[in-house]
Amino acid sequence: MRAVVVHGVEISEALIAQEAQNHPSLSAADARAAAGHALATKALLLHRAAELGLTAEPEIDSDGREETTEAALIRAVLDAEVEVAPPTDAECRRVYDARRERFRSPALYEAAHILAAPADETEEAAEAARLRALAAAEELARHPDRFASLARTISDCPSGEVGGSLGQLRPGDLVAEVEAAILGLQPGEISPAPVRSRFGWHVLKLERRIEGREMPFEAAIEAIRLHLEGRAWEGAASRYVLGLAQAASARGVALIYGEDGAVRTGSAALGDFLGDGAAASRLMPWLAGADGALADRVLGAAREAGLDPAAFVRGAAAEFVNHAEEERWTQLISAARDADDPAVAALAAILKARLEPPKRSFTVIGRRQAAGGGGQTR
């Protein structure tokens, strides 16, 4: 099983591929990166919930959807450990004064219609509906005061029972073509020609317009407060998750997110070697038995650097943790996976790479001689 390391969490390639489907991106690499970040964040939060001994009852939202147990635990962690101060009245006032145009009641309008709906989907039925609507429009052009009574008599919409009234509407409440035609009328005006929609043919009337009004600060303050508090909470939650990720990365492979959805503590916790040296001291006896030549090289390199072996080991581990890219973490996992003591085996791999001189590369360069037609290669 191949795996990658993201934010100190080992995640299988199979899980990455599955999660990537939930992150549409311009490229597969971007989708994989987003998937890795999401899975690592989830693992870190679930592990923290376990550390805190939290339990959570899944909630049901306004649409009747129940959250998963994992989502409930993540919510519980954030509720327990992320706090933000509520915004003051002065902060709310500054937002209100800076964006007054956003704090207006919506524009409204009142309208009515007469609908002539086709009896079926044939062209003949559509044409018959159009002719009925046209006849109604022509009659209303002569007798506009008959709109309500005509709606009660011939409209195919239930609103006909109330004289065709559609009530008080906001922009976006009606299908686009009908709304555009209504808003093109003056209050009290009836459309001179029927307007077609997917429902049939409409004869339209605009009753009145109600312009939006600026909300006073007292009416807007609670909405502003909720907005500011939500934004502050999102920022604090992001910083909290970043702190968990940094702490996990500093320890090495701190967690393993299994394909079964379980999160367990990782074995190759290199952060153990960055402390007081007790863990690092385990390395030398292990190396002496497993790879005597490498043990001798470590001792020699430590003496040359003027350090005791434990300090040299801690330095090598710290350099790797601080500078290694995710690909190197992945390689390290592969090297340590089957060892009896993966943490020690991982550190041994780091030391071996540290002590091996970089490979020399050679380039064959073709150069044309300054004079003559020959060439020289070296």
C-alpha cells in the first residue's frame, strides 16, 4: 500500500484518490493536494477529540439531514477549543457606516396575471392558448378595469380565484421572462401583448412598486454581529488547525489515517528524538547490532562535529523535520514500515542519507571550436 504524508499524517493513496473526487480543480495535482489537506485536517481533529475524551451527538439541520459521527466530533473539538470574543457595538457600527448600501430592505413589487396554459404539448394546443391570451389582452386594452373579473373567469392559474393577484414579490420570485416583462411596466399598467413562459401565455399587470429602504443601525446590528463573529471564528479555527498540523509535522509521522477510516498514532514519531536525548540514545545500540558500519560513521561524524552522538542524532532529525518535503516523508515511511522499531529505523535512514556524500553528476558538453570546422566533446 502506497502512502503519502501530509501535515504529519500518513494517508494511503487509495484514500487520497477517493477524496480527490470531492475537490474539483484545474488539475489532478491540485485535486490531490486539496484532498490530502482535507483528510489530514480531519485526522488531526478526530485524534484531538480522542485525546480530549469528547463525545458528540449528531445534529440534524433545517433540511432534515443528520451529520455524521465524525462531523459531530469535529464540531465538538472546535466548540471546546476555539473561542472568539464577540464584536463590540463600535466594531459593528464601523461596518455599518462603511457599507450602508448593503443594509437596505429589498425592493418589492405587487403584480397579477392571467395565464392561458396549453391543454397538452402539441403545437395546436400552444397556439390555442396564445389566441386565448391575445383575446384577453385585447379586451383589457379596451376595459382595463375588468382584469380581476377576467382572471377569475379564464385564468388557468390558481391565482385566478383572487383576481390573478400574485401578491408581494421580490426580484427572482418569478421566472425570468415574466419578471422582466412585469418590471418593464408602470404601476397600474397591463402588458399590451401576452408573454410566453414554460407554463403558457401570460397577460401581466404591475400593481405597484415598493422601493427598498435603508435599515437603521439598530435593525442591522445583530446581523452584523453574527457576520463578524462568524468570520472571526473561521479565522480562529483555521489557526487552531494549523497549530495541530505544525505540532504533528514536528513529531514526524504523528498519525496514520487508515483506509478503514480509523486514525491511530504513528510509529515513526521523529519528534521523540528532538527532546532530551533519551530516545536518541536508543539508536546507537540498535545501530551497532543492525548496521555496525553505519554506527561507526555516526560516531565518527559526531566526534568530527564536536558533539556527543545523541546531539548529532537530534540535529539530523531536526534538519529533516524542518526541511523535508512530503515526498521524502513518503520515502521514509516505506523505509521504516516493516521494521521492528519503525521510529529508530526511520532515523537510521535519515542518518544514512545525511552521511552519504551527494552523488556527482557529469555533463557531456559539445563545443564548437572557435576556428576550423571540427568539434570537440569532453
